[in-house]
Amino acid sequence: MSSRTVHKAPKTPILKPTNPQLKTGPWSAVRSWGIQVFEKVARFLSAVVVDWDQFWFRERSHQDLAWIRLSLGIAASIYALTWLPSLATWTSDDGLLSRGQVEFLIGRGVPETGSEGRVSLLFSFIPASLTSVYVMLTAVISVISALGIGGRVSLLIAWVMLLGVIHRVPMLQGAGDYLISGLFGYLLVCPWNSSCRVSSRVMVEDLRSSWLCNVAFRLLECHVFIWFAASLASSFGEPLWWNGSVPWWLSASGDRSWISMQFWLEHRYIMNLTTYGLLGLQGWILVSMLLPRWRQSGTLAMLLLAAMTLIVANEWIYSLAIVACSTILIPSVRTEEELARVERGATAPF
């Protein structure tokens, strides 16, 4: 048998259609520009994702929230104690806001009135005669939670009891009451332990970190930022803030100012500076929360705002809430480098 040589036909190269105008000319410039824009957008979105994860989910020490917990717990306790002198006048069976009257005013039991969210043990389980005992227990448990005793359990009990006091007479609450209770709830996100307390010296085993602590801290920050941003924006809609006469109107409304109307009338420049100073401090707080280098100055701005609010408006519960908010801008107790040293078994820095 004779062998036959099989000759394979050479492969014909696949020719891709080309357009010479794509390599040169205006089309090439457009294509190159589009690729550059796409790469820049991709890098930007990648950086946003990295910064987002770093902002919310990086490790943070429990001790960074210790001062916040202490200040909010003390503020909640003081708020509860302020109700004791006038509690019988408002909440007794024959008081100005008895249980039945408040339930009627908030539409309790009526659908689509929002009363379902106003949960309070004082409506269902605690009789009116024991309201003062309930309020005192709220103050005591708030102090216990402020000291870091009981972890999440004491925080949850204090928060539920605090909301019970607020929801019992919601028409008498002010801005400070809702600010304190709102911030108090975020502390439950952090996995507290028995060692998370404020102290001048902290042992190595106390320097525990968790991404949940950072989530709680960021929620507190965002809440405070949105609060002051909304306060500043709403002020621009009132003519009194534009003409600088807010202190005079607060004095004219009764006992809402430590300074008389006559003083403001005789010192109009001081009145105007006070009005615009209140607005400027809120703007300063917002800027300081956005710029890390200015955070400590934001603490000073909050303290000044609390003092001016107390003098001008006599809103000392709200002033107390602002002081509690100022602890959010206190520099972190531990830096990431120090936490890394502790995890490697190094000695605590102090």
C-alpha cells in the first residue's frame, strides 16, 4: 500500500474589519478620552467603596464610646429627675394630663394616628400612684448604665424606661428630650462588656475593639450632624433669624430667657450678634464634623452653643443634650497603631 501524503490547506487568517478613521483622526481622540473618563470613574467608585467600608466597618475601641455613654446616661437621669416636682400635677388621676386624656389626645387605639409607636409602661402596667417611683427608677438605672455596669442590659432597660416617660406626656417634651432618647438607642449597637468604663488608666485587656462599636459611633455622628443641619436650615425660614431679633422674642414670650426685653432693646447690636452667633456656631459644628482637623474646635462650639441656648432660651435640658453631643467630637482614646500594639501583646500606652 502506498502512503498518501495529506496536505492540509493553510489556515486563512481571520481579518477583522478595520476602519482607518478609528486609529487616526477625531475618532481616535474620542476613544482615548472615553477610556480615560471610564478609568477615572472606576477609580473614583473603587475609592468610594473603600472609604465607605472604612467609615462604617473598621475596628474601634469600646473606650471611644465610654464618654458618650457616660454623658448621655447622666443627661437622661437629670431629665427624669426634673419631672418629680410637677409629676402629680400633670400625671395623677385628676391631673392636667391624666392617662385617659393623653390617650385621647394622641389617638391611642385609633388606627393611622401614630399612637402605636408611643409605647409606655405607664399606659398599661404602672398605675398613676406609682409614676413617681417609675421616674426615680429611670434616673437610677440611667446612672447605672452611664457607669458601664450591666452592659447592653442596663442600657436597654434605661432606654425603654426613658421612652416610657417621654411617651407618657409627649405634648410637654422639648427638643432636648427627643435628642437624648434618640442618641441613647444607638449605644445598644456596641457590644459592651463589664470593662467599658471611663477611667484615667485602662488595662490591656480593656482595649477591645469591634466593628459594631464603630457602627454605633458613626450612627451617633450622623444623627448629630443631621440634627444640627436641620436646625440650621429651619432657622433660615424664619424672619426673626434674618433680622436678628430672636433673643427679644424669647424674652417677650415669658420666662424663656435670663435677660429682660429692655436689655435687648437697649443693646440691639448685642441682640443681633447673639442671634447670628447661634447660627454661626451651628454652622461651625457642621464644618468641624466634616473636617477631621477641626473636630476639637467643634467640641468648643457645642459648649458655647449650649451656654448661649441656656442663657437666651432657658432651655437647659436641650443645653444638657448639646453638652452630651459634644463628647462625640472628643478625640479617640486609642489610635489604630495603639490597638495594633495591644493585639501584638505590647504594653498599654497608658
